[in-house]
Amino acid sequence: MPDLTRETLAELRRLLEAVPVSFPPLTTMHDGDDLWEIVSVDDRNIHVASGLLPADARLIAAAINALPALLLAAERGLAAGDGR
């Protein structure tokens, strides 16, 4: 797995900030087949992705929801660490 460099964190931060402020917290929902979809927590009619395996859908939703906090922790760690 590659290291989280300042450049990688900057790119992830840029991608996150490019998302509209109104982007909702996400959850998963069974789509009626053996596949799942990612939807808004507040409005299940807002579909972000569909046709996913259950584990993939849960991982993607969790990662997107946690990204702001993960980036902040990683940025703080780099600032306090060796500065890579």
C-alpha cells in the first residue's frame, strides 16, 4: 500500500472539496436483486451508485462518510510526524 504523502492527501482533499456542500451522508440499501446500492441517508430516492455487492457498497459508503475525519487525522499526523 502506498504511503499517504502530502500530495496524496492534497488530492483527496481537492476531490472532497469539489463535492457540493449538500452532498448527503450515505447508507446502503438492497436493490431487490442480489446487489445493493448506495443512497442518501436522508432521502433514499437519491441514488449514488447501484449494482454493487453488499460488502463493496458498505465499504464505499463508510469510506466516503469518514473521509473528512480521516483526512483531518492524516493531515495532523503528517504535520506532527516526519513531514513526508
